[in-house]
Amino acid sequence: MAAARSSDGSGPLRRAGRAMGRALRAPFTGTARGIRKATHAHGAGESGLGKLIELHAVNGAGDVMITVALASTVFFSVPTDEARGRVALYLAVTMAPFTLLAPVIGPLLDRLPHGRRAAMAGAMFARAVLAITMSGAVATGGLELYPAALGVLVSSKAYGVVRSAVVPRLLPPRFSLVKANSRVTLAGLLATGIAAPIGAGLQTIGSPWPLYGACAIFLGGTVLAFTLPHKVDSAKGERKARLVVPHEDAVRPPPPVGTTKGARSGSTRLGRKNGRDKPPGLRSVGPSVLHGLQANASHRALSGFLIFFLAFLLREQPLAGQSAAVSLGIVGVAAGAGNAFGTAVGAWLRARGPEVIVATVLGLALGVAVLAAIFFSTVMVAALTAVAGFTQALSKLSLDAMIQRDVPEEVRTSAFARSETLLQMSWVVGGAIGIALPLNGVLGMSVAAGLLALGAGASVRGLLGAARRGSPHPRVA
């Protein structure tokens, strides 16, 4: 008996059980270690950026679970004509109130500089609760589904605004803002790609099941948000930056020695009036952010347009030789691959001339859209969706870099909130056009080119001019 036992007192059956347990756990623990190694590479683990990357992956996985549940309810479960009405109702019921609520998000979060972790955790927990709330209505598609969907949208945007404000505080040494944003965004895309088929599998069990999965994911994200470093909540080292003086003051020589304090106060500091500082605004940050927003608005309008127009077009007119499901899969994979590639390229380019990058990718997208309108075919549709995903990702990363570079810390959170609101509304406008447009492929691609042409006409000249002059603001790190 003694010989049958090992030195630690365990028998052969217990040793075999432990070995089997280790073998079963190995794929999961090995995968977890590999993910942790990738997210914590190049100093991201020490700075805390790695944990933010993991949190954003959780955010993306949860959001796509909810998207799968909603898509199955308002789109795939009904005929095309009825689906167009349901999707239009979804946009109207959720986006109209969001237009009013979104501008409040940034200023509200500006007042919580010491509660960023709690704000991100709250956004996660709110979506967990709303997912359970939606699970009872998702099967019927009743109107009670839409207020909950609005809550999910607002919570998601609140998380995004805080995340953008947090990234600069977690930069490892010699890490650019664009590279950090690229890594965070890529993690979200990969998590979305993994979670989407899982959500589709849960959908086959029952319509509420993707929402149950989303609830579990967001509860995990709630806990993970509090594991971010405490410096996320600390204001130590932050400086309440001032906006630059207007051009007429910039060229004015300093006041002579002996000028009274009262005489100096109105002319040498922007917003100084009657001895009191007015809150800084966003109009004096330079043209780069403004024109970058205009260019990104056209990209986002194109995205909304292609999503809805192609979704309905390919249900009625699948790509040559393919079923409707395969056709939708082709354009979806092309868009996702382009988005991921654009994010990866953004990490490689870092912060090299974001104005030039935005202007270049807008011209690229416009050129491909024109070709798709002239030579409408399966290949050109797939090419346009891939290029649209690529250019949107790269343009958005460049816009984030310009905001984080040019907008003072004091109003940066509000800037992200306002920019996200504008881009979301642009997406809605593009989606509404896609829903209303007749299902004609050549006409649709022509409209896509027109959306990009409007953006190019409004922004490219200003972006290139700003690139030649250089940023008037110091780099914010």
C-alpha cells in the first residue's frame, strides 16, 4: 500500500485526476496567458494600458452580443419591407433622444475627474441590467425594447468618452497616442469577431440568450474596471490648460512695464473678463480638429449608408452566384478585415502627420466609391466595404490623436463627447439615406461617392493647410 502512494500521499487515481484536470485546463489557461502577454507587451502591463485594453475587449464583446439580439429582432425575423420600417423606427426612437443626451455626457464627466473608474464600471453595470431588461421584450420586438436600447447606446458612448480621456494617462514610455489607441481599438475588434459567432450560436438556443451572455460579460467588465490603476482617478500632474489667444492678440506685443494688472487682464488671456476666467471653449483649438471632424463625419455617414443599404439590397439582390446570407457575410467580413487592417496601420504610422493621413484616406475612399459606381459588381462592392472599413479606422485614430494633441485637458472629455455625437449623428443620416433609397446598386454606389465628395470638399483643403502650418498647440501626452 505504501509503495502505491507517492511521496505526497496521493494515490494513482488522484494523480490521474489531477493530470486530466490540467490537460482540460491547459487550452484555456494557455490562451489566457497568451492574451495577457500580448496586451501587456512593450510596457503596457506596467503602465496599466494592458488592463484598459482587456476592458475594451470586454466592452466590444458585450456590445456585439446585444447587436446580434437586436438584429435578429428588428431585421432578420421579418420580410424586407417590414424590416425597413422597424429599422427606421429603431433609429428614430433611439437616436432622437440620444441627440439631446449625448452633449450632456462630456460636461457631466468633466465634473468627475476623480471617478473615471467608477464611471466606466457604471457604464458596464448599466448595460448588464439593461440587457436583462431587454431579454423579455426582444422576442416580441415591442416598443419597450427601444428605451432600453437607448440606454445601452448612451452607456456605451459614456464608456467611450471616458476611455478616450483615460488613454493619455496610461501611456507607457515612448508610446504614442495613436499607437495606444490602435492597440485598444484592435483588441475591441478581435473581441467582436470572436463574440459575434458565439452570439449567433446563442441565438439559435433562444432570442434572449445573447442578452444573457451580454449581461454576464458586462458584469465581468464592471469588476475589471476597478482593477485599473488608481492614477486613472488621480488629478496629480494634470494641468488645466488654457486655450491660445486669438490671432489679433497673438501678434500684439506684451504690455509695457508698469501697466496695471487690470489693464493687462482683458488682452493677454483668452476668456479673461472683469478679473474672472470664462470657461474655455472649443473654437480656438485650430483648424485640424474641425476639418478632421468633417472628414470623419463623411466616413461615418458612408458606414451607416453601406450597412443599411447593402443589408436590404443583398437580401433582395444577392451578389452573383451567392445566397443572401453569403452575400451579407462577404461584405461583413470585408468591412471587418478592412477595419482591423486600418487599425494595425494606424499603430504602425503612430502620429506621423494625422492631417495628411485623414486627407489621404478620404481621397482613397472617394476613388474606390467612384469605381464601384462605374463598375458595379461583387468584387467592387466587397472592395468598397473593405476600403471603407480601412479608411474609417485610420481616419478616426488620426482624429483622436489631433483631439488629444490640440484640445486642452480641461475640455478634452467634452470634445470627445461632442465629436462622438457628431459622428453618431452622421452615421444615422447615412443610415436613413440607405433605408429610404431605392434598391439599385449603381444608384447606391453613386450616393456613397457623393457623401465622400461632400466631406472632401469641406475638409481636404483645410487639412492640408493645417498640416503645412503645423499644430499651434503643444503635444498633450
